[in-house]
Amino acid sequence: MTLKTKYIATTILVALILFAAYLLYSITSGANQDQNPEEVLLAIGVTLLFEFIAGVFLMKLHDND
């Protein structure tokens, strides 16, 4: 994998992690107080799972030199 490809993939993964963190913040900020608590917990769990998977891909991307 070339350095340019690795740089582009890293940038995309970091952007996705930041977007997932923003979604987590917007869900838990209290703006959606009429939501069901189970829906909020499910959304938090899915967001954290997505961040974990993206982090694992990011680590594997930089391990394969």
C-alpha cells in the first residue's frame, strides 16, 4: 500500500470516528428529551461499536507496512 493511499484511508477513518463522536454527543446532549431511553442506549452502543471497529481498522492499516 502506498503512502498516499494510506494517508487517504487514515483521513477517511478519522473523519468517520469524529462523525460518530459527534452523533454520540448530539444523542446524549439532551436535545432529544422525548426519546425512549432504550433507543438512546442502543444508539450509544452502536456508535461506540462503530468507533471501535474503525479504530481496529486504523491500527491494522498502519501495522501492514
